[in-house]
Amino acid sequence: MRSHLLSIIACLCLALPASGQTLQRIKETSKLNLGYRADAAPLSFQKPDGNPAGYTPLICLHVGQAIANALKLENLEATFVAVGTEDRFDKVASGEIDLLCGAATITLTRRSIVDFSDPVYVDGTAILQHRGASGKFADMAGQKLGVRAGTTTQEALTTSMTEAGIDAEIVTFASHQNGLDAMEAKEIDAYFADQSLLTALLANSLDPEAYQISDEILTIEKQGLALARGDSDFRQIVDAAIAGLYANGKMREIFDQAMPDLQPGVALQAMYLLAPTLR
């Protein structure tokens, strides 16, 4: 690989041994395995042709180029591996994937399994409701509230209900699309997810005008690329690549490419200013 972007091969890969440093393994095999979420548009998703797309996979292409340059590899084969919410961090910890390029919130619990790069995005839990609803979390007592199972959003919703003293029924779903289907069938009163995910869901709904996304944000969540714990050399290259994207304005260009109809929120704009410097 020289100056061109990595070629993308969307497929499932056999598990790699967890032993050995990541950079050494990449240098010996000339292969880089990148995990991505197939169902977290616009941050990370799978296109109809089977290839990955979205904000974080685009970032990982540039990070992959930086890895190839650092290792002086002229031909680095980048393989994107689709992962689910339930196994994505385990695949990083086992060495099956070298870098997780999905929508992953950085938490202390997750850092007991994997490390994270410097933040690449800031999101927050918002509420999708039927048009005309108050838009206030405090008014949701007695309602049915949908959320994807096994996510930090589910944890945030449960905590927020307890803190606010709200008694409501939580209905969990296996996918965000299932949650939207339940909204369209009026089986639930609201659906909770990251604001970016709700924006994509609303755009793809049967009748976008029938719904609204609340201005109220329940959480502010920093997201990063997950990598194996304790591999400081690999993380150094990844973080340096991310710092470079912030410094040269490429991170904003990636945002505009992945989400052309959106504008960065205040928190994301602040992250551009507070990003690590190269020197």
C-alpha cells in the first residue's frame, strides 16, 4: 500500500490467536482485521452490496493507511468483519479483529475487556416519539419505552427512570429496526437510542413526518475505536492517526461525507478543539 486507500474485503474471518503484539502480527501477515457494526447507521452499517459504510469505517480506512505507513507495508490487506453488539468486544480481546470501527461508547466496564483510542465522536441518548408528544422525559410515566437490548442506552434509560422516579415499562428489541417497527405499529410510545441512530431511523421510516426526536439528551457519550488491552505501541499509532485527522481537518470532512444532512453538535465541535495535538 502506498498513497491509495485500503481495499475493502467484507467477509468473516477465522479467529486469530490472542498472543503476540498486534503490530508484529500485522507486519508478518500484511493483514489488518477491522470490525464494524452492520446496523448502526450512520456511524457504522452494511450497505446492500455487503460492504461496510459509515463514519467510523471511513475513519478506520485512514487509520489503516497510517498503520501501513508506520510499518512500511506497501500492500496491506484490510478486511472488514461484521460484528454484533453481543460479541464485538470479545472479538477484539481474542485477537479476531485488530480494531473495532463501530459505534462504541467508552466505559470503564468495557475497558476491563479492551482499550479505546482517543474519542472520535460524541453522541447522546435521545427519544423518538410520535408527533405531538411533549418531548419531555418527565412525562413518560406509565408509557411503554423501547430500547435495544444489551446497550449502554438501556443502562442509561434504566438509571434515568430510577433517578427521576418514573414508573414505565421498558420493552427491549434485538435491533433498532425492530424498535422502529414497533413505533410504526404503535406498540410502544417512545424509542430510545443515540441521537445519530435515531436520525438515520427517522429518515428511513415509512412516514418521517409522523415522528419527532426530542431536543432533550439523557446522556453525553464519547465513542472510540476499541483495540486489545495493553498494546501501547499499536494504540500510539492509532491515536497519532486520529490526532492527524483532527489537525488537518479531515475528521470534519469524514463527518460531512458520512452524514451530509447533519451538523456537528456543540459537544462534537468542542471535541474538535480539544483533540490531542501531534507534537
